[in-house]
Amino acid sequence: MSSPARVHGLPAPRSNPGSEAVLPGAFARARWERSDRCDSRLSELYQAAVAAVPKAAGRTSLVAVGGYGRGEMSPRSDLDVVLLHAPDVAAAHVAQLAEQLWYPLWDEGVPLDHAVRDTRTMRTVAGGDWRAALGMLDARHVAGDAALTGDLRSAVLADWRKGARKRLPELQAACQQRVERAGELAYAAVPDLKESHGGLRDGVVLRALVATWLVDVPHQQVEEHRAALLDVRDALHQAAERRSDRLQPELIPEVASLLGLDPESLSRHVRGLGRRTAHLFDLTWRRVEQALTRPSRLPGRRASRRPALERLGDGIAVLAGEVVLDQKARLEDDPFLALRAAVEAAERGLLLAPATAARLAASAPDPPDPWPDHARRAFVRLLAAGPGLVGVWEELDHAGLVGRWLPEWDGVRLRGSDSSVHRFTVDRHCLETCVEASKRLRDVGRADVLVVAALLHDIGKQLAGDHSVVGAPLAEQIAARLGFDAADVESIGFLVRQHLLLPVTAVRRDIDDPDTLAVVADAVRDSDRLALLAALTESDARSASPAAWTTWRAALLRRLVAAVQTMLASRSRGGAVVEPRPDARQLPPPAWAAGVGAGSYRMRVHPQPDGTRISVAAPDRLGLLADIAGSLAVSGLTIRAATAALHEDRSGERPAAVGVSWWDVDAAEVDVAGLRLRLDRVLDGSTDLGGRLLHAGTSSSAAARRAGAAPPRVHVLPGVSATATVLEVRAGDRPALFWRLCRLLADAEVDVRSAHVDTLGPQADDVVYVTDRSGRPFGEEAAQQLSAMLEQALADGVEGGRR
Amino acid sequence: MKLVTAIVKPHKWEDVREALETFGVAGMTVTEASGYGRQKGHTEVYRGAEYDVTLVPKIRVDVVVDDADVADVVNVITKAAQTGKIGDGKVWVMPVESVVRVRTGEEGTSAL
């Protein structure tokens, strides 16, 4: 051995770099060969050393640890070796042996990382330092007493398993600090292949976590990704001609050439490996957390072997903190089972189990075009789920489901951004924009349009030209396929096309100039679209990077939006009062409801393509709507949409007020007899719903539990009706929400003249026309007080179930 | 030498930069700034909530120039930044004792 290159098996520089490397497994083979050559050289040295110090023979061994132990030597890796000896071997003999071993290596210039320890010290060191423990978990015998190495390996593994519950929190904290320091392999401008989140170090930690026997990982995937990253590092060492883990931009062309890729493909390749490894790393730590919260099995007590499934309905369940399928799942019949499972996972802040996602991708039929309403609603809920969206989307995307739902996503997946202001790739930025948008749902009337526009606002970055302009037709095409109607498709296209209008205008135009404001006002046309564009702009900027949403920029944007809002309001003043929803008070009741007598009611149930419509007519009284809504809620029916109106029934001897309401519920089949029984008891006053429903939605609803869910908003809509006060309530959809609203109004002795309930993804948008007991609208101050009371009471309901 | 500092409306920054470059100013320091002048003290309503707009977003431009150029530079900035409305900004001038170019160690006007 005359040079470190020979020790490490560094191949001689090739005349045509890359021609050998691109062969499948060429880099892996080179790593094994380097390790083999090191093993051979160390064995030679060991044999020569024990010949010189015969008293050390038999109870000593050479052990490879760390990367060398795993047989993963990169061209410039250190040689991590331990001279292991039994405790009873004399120190002087061990020292002589060490000199015989290390000096030749030092003379040859080998970058040696060595230690001399007895088996007891090795265990003590491994027990006190998790870094040392991780290195020793990969210990491999090289030369000498194989039984000594074997005993050490068994003891270190046993100690690791025994102490895992105490040691893993420390390891987790260290990993988190490392990730904060080194950043994300998938997104860093100069990625660190070893230390970044998703890098080689994560792969080593995953091996150590599996060695605890507390958790398991998708082994093949993890090892394939680690091997692929090692290939990149080997090529980096070759290109840099030094030991380096940082993929510097100037080295990318040569590294890419060695790997047989073009530079852009290499960047995507590394980002993809980093993202997937980081996802599996996080998934495994979540599994560790789950395992650590379970009590360890007591000696002599048999643990239940049955999996603890929490069923969520329709073939979906939660198992050990991950969403899985249960035996009732009908994979072949339901193209949107994966979507519903994803919604349940994302809203609960859980992950979709990788095996479940893969099974769903393999079995589910392709979605129809356009999507049915229920699928579109589920998709909106997924996008609006908040931070839980990111991990779930990664799993769906890896399984290939996203590409089947949105083929256009392929063009932005892992695509780097041209702008330095962006901290994420285009696809991740779009998801982060959805997460930011989910915090602003109460600011807009159309939460569903907002989150879909957030997802698609940069979809045009895969095409040449202004991405806003070329992205709009793509977004419209996707929105139409998702089942949005023509008006909504136009709104989504507008938002994508104009998503840079507000920031560009705020920073580069004179926002005190009425002409500037007029340009923006002409583009947005109404205050609803202005609110949508403002929410999208803020979400986009916040998710790009902190530099894109400074207080300076935020202040400019808010001034612009407020000024445009004022201009839009002044334009609309003087126009005719238009009621946004029909007020049916003056209409006769439908024929089936005419003549309903005091103390009775009539109900009709009609199946719909994606649920059931229930119609109820009863003599009007304070709290009628609350009682019907409550009866539906205790029957387990989820109200998706509702309309209610007071009619004047002139079919009898005297005119009578009849309350008629239409309720769209999710269930395909309704237990009509059971519902009728409940309505009988509730409407005749023999059952009080309060006790059963007061806390509904405060503990069981994932949406309500979601951290950071925005509080409800209640607005008085001015100038909408001359004969009633009109309130708009925006709140996170949860069981019994509409009952709670109606109950609060009834308790305040407020008459509900008509109501219009809609659910837009995770947000309920309810508009109620209310009057005082004499049938008159409230004054401005009283209306504001009523609005504030409702907002506070509904917020209390979310936070603690109080009222 | 003098330090010329200008506070201008954000949308006027590009005009000011172009005018200064045309005049021959080689470099400048630009900062996002917030402040108020005579128009201070009003609030606006945004999404139903009042917020304080006392601090109005502006751009701050700092240029060190030779004494002989001060009047022209101030004139160039003023013309480029002017809209004739409230909030157009301010320009002020302060004496500078010394300037050193870090790379070469040059001092005085040759470092400009």
C-alpha cells in the first residue's frame, strides 16, 4: 500500500468519467470493493502485528464501525476502526499491538479514525453517547478473534434495545437540532448530502430505530434511497477530489455527468431522494412516539395481539396513529377511497400508512371526468386541512395517486423555483400556500375556490411564458375536471391569472392614485373576489419565504386592498338592493306542506345522487329550526346544505305561518322511522337536545380539533334586505353547528325568517335572515351586538364546549 | 463629500434609480423603510379590523456624492420622485468626513 487511494480503493481517474459509473450498481460495487481492499490490508497488518506481539493474539480483534462497518466507503471516507481487546489482556501488549497496526497506516497517509478499547469500555461508551452507539450498531468483524467481536455486537445491540425507551427522546432532540442547523435536502440551495433532513445521516438513524425493535420501516425503500444518495456522494467526492458532503452548484455538472444525468435531473433526483427519506424519517419518528406512549409489556403478562383499530367509517380506520383501510374497504368500486382516507388523515394531523397508499394506488379505478360533487368536496377538505396536508400529500404523490388525479402536477413536481425568494420547490410551495390559505378561510366567502386556487396558482411554472397567464387555462381545465361549475372555474382562472396583481401594484404603482385603484377594482369587479385575491396573495407570499411577507410589504398590500375595497363599496352604493338568496316569506308553502296543522309536521325524504334531501314543514315557532337541525344531528346525519323559509299558509280558515325547510345530508340511506321518532319527541317537547348536542363537535371532530383552526366569524351584511337583518356565519364545519347557531338565536328571542346553509370544504357558510319578535329588522347597534354575541358563543363552543 | 438621503414612494424607486444612473451615480444603498410625515395619524379598516397606518411604507435611498454634485443629485431625485401629492417624501443632505473602499483601501472621492 503506497497511497491512501489504494487503501480506499479509489479507482484511477477514468478517461471517460461516467462511462463506468452509469452502469447499474457501479458505484455500490466500487464501495464494496473499497471496503474489501481495506479489510484485506487491515488483516495483513493484524497478522503481522500479532506475530510481533504473540501475547495479544487470541483475545483481540479489529472491528470496522460506522460507514466502513456498513461497507459503504466513499472515495474519501475515513477508515473507522476499533482495536478491541478482552479486559484481561495486558495494557502494554495492547499498546504494542496498536503501534504495529496504526503506524503503517499513518505512514501511508490513510485518514484513520481509530480507537483501542476493551469490551467493557465499548459498552460504557455506547451507553453514554448515542453517536458512538450508532457507530457500534454497524460493527463488523475484520480480523482477529471473531467471537470477541460477535459478543460485543450482541451486547451493544441488547443494550440499545434495553435502553431505547430512555435514549430515543435524546436522539430525537439531537436529530431535530441537526435538521434545524443543516436544513432540508429537498429544498436547500446547497444541500448537505449527509447532515440535511432527508440525507445520509437520517438513513443511519433509521437503521438504529429499526434495531430497537420498537418500530419498522419500509426497508427496501429506505435502503434504495440511501444507496442512491451514497452514489451521489461518491460522485461528489470524485468530482471535488476531496471529502465533501455539500453539493456545491459549480460541481453539479461534473457530478451529474459521473452519474449519467443532466444537471437539472440531478437536482431533481437529489431533491426527490431527500424528500422521500425525510418523509419516511418523520413517519418513523411518529411511530416511535406512538410506541413510547404504549406501556412496555410486563413480565408474565401476555399482550393483546389484536390491532387496536379506531374505525372512521366507510372502510377507513386509524391504527397506531396512521390511517389505514379496514376489511370493509371496497377498493375496486371506489375511485375516491384514497381521497377520503387522505382527508381523515390530514384533518387529524396523522399520516397515511405507506402500505395503505400503495394498495390504494394499485387497486383504485381511475376517477371519472368530471368528478362527482362528493369527491370535489373531499378534495377541498384535504386542501384546507392545514399542516396535516403536506405529509399526506407526499404519501399520495409517492404512491402515484396525485398524478392520476392531477396529471398536470407532474410538471411542477420537485421543480426548483427561478426566484431566490422561494424557499421550496414549486410543488411544495403550492402545498404550503394551501396550508397558509387554510388559516384565512374565514376571510372569504368561497373557501373552496380559495384553496383550489392556492394549489394551482403556480401550475403554469411548467410552461414557457408568464406563469400566471399560461397557468390560468391549465387551472381552469383542472377546476372543470374537479367538477366546479362554470362560474367557479372562471373565478379560479381569474385568481391564478391575477395572483401577482396586488403585490405588483402595491410595490410598483402609486396606490394613492385613483387610476391605479380603478385598474385593480376593474380587474376584481367585486369585494368577494378582492377578498379571495387578498387571501391568496398573503398565503402565497407567506409560504414563499419570510422575505416575501415583511411588515413593509404587508402594510403596502393592506393599504391597497383597503383603498380598492372603499372604491368598490362606493361603486355599489346607489344600486338596487339585491337579496343574494331568495326570501320566500311571501310565497305560499309547497303543495305537500299546505294545511299542516298545529301540533303536527310533515316530512319527505328523497334520495339524491350523493346523499339525501329531507324536507320538513311545521307550524312556525321560536326554535323550530334548531329542533329540526338537532334531530338530524342526533340521528348522525351530517348537514351539507339547507334552506329554510317562512310561508304564509292560507289554505285553512285563518292564515298561519308555516316553517318549511330542506336539508341535504351526506348519508345515502336514512332511517326514516328513527328520524320520525326523534322529530316526534323533539317537536312535542318531550326530548331536550341540549344535553346531547352541547358538546358535539368539540371533541370528536377532527376539523374542530385541528391546531390553529381559525375562530368563527359573524358579519352583518349591510344593505341586503330591507325587511330583515342578514347575518353571515363562517365557521369550521362540525357536528351540530347549525343547531348551535339556531339555538343561540332562539335563546336570544330572535326569529329566523329564512336560512341558507352551505358547506364549502371544511367551512360552513350560513346566511340567516333574522328579525325581532315583532318581525322587524334590528337596528345597526343591536345587529352588531347580536353578531358579536354569536361570534363569541360559537368560538367558546369550539374551544371548550361552553355556551 | 455629502450623504444624500431620500425617502420616496415605493413605486417611484425605479424612476429614481434610473435618473441617478443616467446622471452618473455609480452606487447607492436602498432600504425598505416605514415612517410618517405631515400626513400622520390615520387608521384604515381592513377585513373588518382597524389597523394603524401611521407608519407608511417607503423606500430609503442613500448616496454619497462629491460636494460639487450635491445640488444636481438632489434635483434629480426630487424630479424623479415627484407626484405632487401628499407623501412624496423628503431628501436631506449631511456632511461626510471620510469614505474608504474596503477592497482597495482607496479613500476620499476616489472611493466613490
